[in-house]
Amino acid sequence: MFVADSKAVPEAGRAVHSWKHVIDPVEPFLDAVSQRLAREVESFDAELLPYAEYALTGQGKHLRPALVALTAEALGKPSEAHVTAAVIIEMIHLATLVHDDVMDEAEIRRGRLTLAANWGNEIAVLFGDCLFAQALKLASGFPTTDVCRAVSIATNTVCSGEIMQTQHRRDFRFTRDRYFRVLEMKTAELFAVSCELSAFLSGVSKEQVGALRSFGLAFGTAYQIYDDCVDLFGSEALAGKSLGTDLAKGKLTLPVLLAHEQSSATDRAKLEELVQKWEPGSMKAMAALLAKYDALGGSIKTMRQYLDKARQALRPIPASAGVSGLASLTDYLIRQTDALGYVPDNGL
């Protein structure tokens, strides 16, 4: 989830792009993905069509399919196999969103009611399972088992990461290292497999496949740090989804962990109490603590480090328009921090 394009943030020696500028070269590919997702609606039982249509035709930026497309562009040209891979990965992502909204009791997603808010948790959980199964069915259609294996492993990793985060709600023994591990698993893995599968289908060397997987993993981690910041410092009107759900569910994200590490003994005890006994009126006190220890600034600094790591991962890939497109994603993510009320002092 990216918020709406915000005011450009100056970057020393670096162009700042709009989302449209980033995806313009792969717009036909993303249109093909949208059309395939819409056609997949018909693959479900007639009684499930309302849920399938609602889930598969919602308005989103299709970031993971964009990664598939930009990776393919960096290595040659996208094929129909790339479109299928993007549809599979997006379907898995949509399944995780359906389940996330149930667990978080979120009512809004992409500017409209969640599937759970419309039809209840039981239907949402079961239909999320159907989306997972349909994605794996599509993956099994490839002539090689490598695609199905990669998709299955990625799905397992994503769900395992969600379980690990759930196990450590309100647990301040949840260190930063463990937080980053969870981020890699629950979010970055689908970014990584988007780049990895796209490179694999392009028939490039194992070194290049590994490099692009590393790009996706680093970029995806940075993206989740950004998303965690949006939940605390963003606007529901811009984000298009319910915010404040992380603390309500006791999820310890990077801004909270940074404030906890840096705070005085008194403030640390206050912060822990706020999280342990969270209620809607607690946000004002939490916001004051996060501001006192510049938790947003520290989080964005860490996000920049991951984005720098992502750009470095592209070095083994020959220069091309596609590589420029992947690099533009890192610029765009930094630009979005301005919508959180943060203006960086320095470039990347």
C-alpha cells in the first residue's frame, strides 16, 4: 500500500518520480494482469462469485506484479508466463490481505469495506483459503515444478511470519532483529519471489536470479517499515485503509521498538503500560512518546538503509530501462514519507 502521491521531496542528485512515471513502461503488463485476475473470478463456484469478484477486481497498485514486470524488462521482455506468475503472486497477496483484515478487525481496505466487513469473518477466512488454493492450482500449470515449489515455499514463509508476529504481541522481548526477520517473512518474501520467479522465467544466470531476489527482499523489508509507519503516522483518507490496528492488536513495530530502546526508565514503563492496556484514547500519549524519541525519523533512516541495500543488489544486472524502473521504486518509496509529515534532511 502506497498513499496517494505527495509533494516531491528533494533528493540530492536524484530524480523524484510519480507512481505513474514508475509504472508507465509496464502499464500494458499490469493491464493484462488485471484482466487475468478478472477472468479468474469465473474459476470459482457460482455461489462464491460475489466474494471472488470483490477480492480480485479491487483497485490496487499491483506492486508485486509491477516487480515481476520491471524485473522482466530489466532482463529482456515480459512473456505470458510472466503475466501468469504475477497473477499467482497477486492472488496469494490478496489472500493474505483477506486474512489480515479478519485478524486486525479492519473495516476499510483500498478505500472500501473489507471482505470480512461485508460478509463476516467466517466467509472471509474460508474464501482467503480458496484464493491460496487457486493460486497454487495456477502454479501447478507450469511445465516445471520449480514455479509451484517457489510459490508454495513463499506462501508457507508468509504465513509463518504472521504466526511469529502474532506469538509476540505485547512482548517487549521481541527484539529488532526478530522484528526484521518477521518482516522478511511476512512481507518481503512475496516481493523477493516476484523478482526471483520473473528472473527465473527470463532464463538468466543463478547469480542474476539471486541478485534480483536480494533486491526484492531488501525493498520489501523497507516497504513494510514504511507501512508500519503509515499505521502510526499516516492518514486513513490517504492510505485508504483502517489505521491504528497494529497497536490495537499489540503488534510491536519499528517506531515503538526504537522509542522503547531509547527511552528513560520512566518513559519505558509508561510505553509498556500503554501497549499492555491499549485503548482508543491511548494514541495521544503514545504519539507524544514517539515524537520525543524521534521514532519516525529513526524508522525512516533504517528504511533508507534497506533501500540502499536494494539498489546495491542490482549491480550484477546490466544497465537497462528495467533496472532503472526497479531503482525508481526505491526513490518513490522515499518520496512517500513526505505524506507522513517527514521531510528528509539528506538524500539517500
